[in-house]
Amino acid sequence: AQTVTQSQPEMSVQEAETVTLSCTYDTSENNYYLFWYKQPPSRQMILVIRQEAYKQQNATENRFSVNFQKAAKSFSLKISDSQLGDTAMYFCAFMKHLGYGNKLVFGAGTILRVKS
Amino acid sequence: DTGVSQNPRHKITKRGQNVTFRCDPISEHNRLYWYRQTLGQGPEFLTYFQNEAQLEKSRLLSDRFSAERPKGSFSTLEIQRTEQGDSAMYLCASSLRELAGEDTQYFGPGTRLTVL
């Protein structure tokens, strides 16, 4: 069964600094997608970044980038130049293929607090 | 392009009552998903529709739960004879499956259910 593990329940970072959130996953599939979603307090889940497993190049979206290590089944998120608006719960998710579709398997999340 | 919308945003009900939630996906998205999220946890998959067909149901979806997507557009999730353990945030997501696409899911704001 696919599982996603986020080992850091909470993280803090000073504004303008860089922080890395960890995620490991377990799967026997060879081609798959990984995602990071952000859920601000009392607000909806927003897609941050996605990675296709067959692409060796790490995905980047502005201040957000990933370190994807397929062999190690690791998918960490780096946030550069942290901003107060980055304060949120961050979820790592693995896209599991179903017979006729997909579903997301989420980790337990990491609460990130950006301090001024 | 409007996002995924869900109604109501909050629902308080007494144990034993029936409740129904509605989800309107992003227009032209052919796939729709329901997830349940309890406090401090990541979302858990409940069920998935492709157009009007319900193609996958989680074991979390007991026989008190039923979901429909009658015309392949909006969806409803009904919980009969609610129990206190049903208290959670119910999230809806939609995606557009393209031939070579990554099938990224976009989430709505959720319906928070409180069963007294």
C-alpha cells in the first residue's frame, strides 16, 4: 500500500529565510506524480507544486522548489525567502493510480509558521 | 474560470439527522473527488466520479454515506443518521483528465460538519 510520511509535525522559520519540509513515500509503481499542497488557517487547499516521477529535473515554482530523490523515495519542499503568507499546513501527496482514475494519498502534514 | 465551490460551508446537526452537501467542480472538469479531513490530519479519499459514473469508493464510505453526480456536473454527498464520528471537514476536488495530462486535483473550500 502507498504511504506518505511527513516526519516534521511543526516547523518555524524567520521571514526571508529558507526552510525545507521533508516527505518520504512508499510505492511499487514506477511512474507517478507527487504534490505539495498548502492549507492556510481556515482557508482552502492550494496546489503549491507537482513533480512527475519520470522527470529527473526537480520542479520549481517561483520561491518553491522540490528535491526529488526517486531511489530514496524522498520528496522535500524548499521555500526560499519565506513570507508571512507562507504560514500554513503543508501536505505532501502521492497520486495513486486506480483502475479508471487516481486518488491522492496524503501525509499527516507539517505546520509551518513564518515569524517576523 | 471559477474554482471548486462547496455548500454549505458549515453545517451543525444533531446526531441521527441526515445531511447533504453539494460540490460544484471547475467547469468542464470531468473528474470529481470527495475527501474527509479530521482535525490535524491529511485528507482521506472517500469516492471518485468520472463524469456521472462513480468508479471508486473507499471502505471509509459506510452504507450511511451516498454520493451522486447525476449529470456529470455538480455532486452531492449525503450522510444518513449522522454520528458524532462523522464530524470532519468534507473536501471536494475536481480535475480534467487529458490524454497526456497529469490529472491535478483542485480543491474546494470544504464543508465543516459538526454533529452534536
